Amino acid sequence: MHGAGALGGATPELAPGTGIFAGQGADAVVAAARAVASGTLAPLDVRMFVGRTTWPRGELDELCATHEHRPAAAARSIALKQCLGLPKPLWHEVRETCR
């Protein structure tokens, strides 16, 4: 995830107006590494995640309807926040804002 939509392999904005983009696969990693190496993008402006969770079509909607999961909007300032050295884990901060 990053805030630089022009990177190779980047998806359209995850939600309109957020300025949050995602890339997937080797092309996205190489594009991000090149942007950091050239100084176009700061290293702390990129978030790398390994793995993901997917659901069959409609299953996540069902889980939200039964309150097993909650959809939540995330501002760019939270989604791309520097996570190292926080007084409390980012997950706790996100959870508290969802109450």
C-alpha cells in the first residue's frame, strides 16, 4: 500500500478520494523499490503486507450482517501511518476508533 498512484502495478484508489493505492506481485514491489531508491518515494511511505484473507462472493457481507465482522472506513492517515515505536499497537488504535 502506498500513496503514490503513479507507481507501476498500482491499482486504482482503494476508495475514491482516499489517495491510497495497492500493488500486488513482483512488479509492484520492484516499482516501489525503484521509487524509494530514486528518492521519489520515502521508505516510510510504503507498507508491505505478506498474505491476505479472501472470502467467497457474498460471505463477507453475511459475516457483517451477523455482526461477526464490522466494515470500517480508514483514513489515509491511519492506513499509511508509521507503525514503529507507537505507544500502543496500531491495531488497538484502529479498534478504539471503531467503537
